[in-house]
Amino acid sequence: MKVIVWGCSHIGKTLAGYDWRKEFDVAVNEVVTRAASADLVVHLGDLFDCGRPRPRDYTLALEVIEAIAKPMFILKGNHDENPGLEPDALDPLMHFRFHEEVKIVTRPTMIGAMGRFFVFIPHQNDAKERGRSGGRQSAQQAADDVVAGCFEGRVKISALFTHVDLAGAGHPVEESSHRVNVALDLEELQKMPFDVVAGHYHKSAHHAPNVYVPGSLLPFDFGEVGNQKFILTMDL
């Protein structure tokens, strides 16, 4: 089974008024080319750059998904979250009927696909989730429970995909923001007996032995100069 993993596409993003569409198309064409030989595609989150995309941003997202033309999981990223309660940017995509199955993942969960089991930990704002549930539900606890289940060995897990803060990764913003956003401990992820692939971070990285960060689809910051981003191919 071959899985293609990418993320942080930030559809709709501009920098000082510059539209990255030409560069975006080149990068997406590489994803489409690699996906042609894949069985499954995973987008690690931040499909959109903001929680209230423009109509043309939705049009582009739909074109990209249809061009990939493979079963696909799309995780919710922090940029896909609406600053208000709802709807989030990904919600309208749930109402489209694609040629291939597309699943939008907005809650920590384990999902079976093609005879394999995958764990997904999308972005969630813990304070926002508590507000939605009247204080009854903790997004952080839900994520921790799913991660704890990975060590129980009830099923054989092939990979974990996430878009959350990685405590211990050395990013000062995420180290402080995990008080409100769901965070996972990097050292715990490194103990897992399978590969972990993380979105959210724009700089690519490999936290040995098993945690991979492909990085954003395009460079969005001068701090990313010289950083080689990648599309991850997993042979399972």
C-alpha cells in the first residue's frame, strides 16, 4: 500500500499582495503526479489559509482534490478553523460528492482504510471545544485518550497523522500555545512502533527515529530559506 502525504497548502494565502498561484500550481502538479501511483492520499491540515475562505478558494480546493483523484483524508488545521464557533472552512467540503472518497477529519480518531488502521489527531482548540460542549468535553483529553490507545496493541496501527503543537519540538510559539490548542509530547510520539507524520510546522524536519514533518507546500517565511520541503511517500 502506497500513501502520499502532504499538507499546509494554505489556499488563498498572499504575501504583501503577491499571489502564489503559479508556484502553487507547480507544487500541486507534483502532488498529483505522485498520487497517480498511490492508493491513498493524506493532507495534514491547513488546506485553507483562513477559516472563512473566498468562493474562488473553494473552487481551487475542489479542483485540486478532483485532480488528485484518489481516496483522501483531510485533517483540520488551525488555519481551517473559523474564529467564530462555526462553520469551519472544511465543513462545506463534507457536502460535496467527489469521484473518490474524501473524508474530512475534525476529531481525534482511529480509522480503518483498505485493511489498515490509521490514527488521526487534527487541530482542536481546547477552550473552543469546552465552550461547544458546555465545559463537559476536553479536546486535549480526547487526543490523549486516542494516543494512549496506540500503546494498547488492540489493533496493528500503520501510521499516525497529526496537525497539533508538538511539545518538545523547540518552537517557542507552539510551546506556549499548547495551553489552548491540543498538544502532543514529541518524546511520546518517538516511542511509537510506527511512523508519525506531522503537519502544522512549515519547516520540514525528521525527529528520529519515526516522526516526520514534510513542511508547508510552499515557503511562506524568510526563516524557511534553505529548508528543503518534501512530499512524503509511505510504502506500507
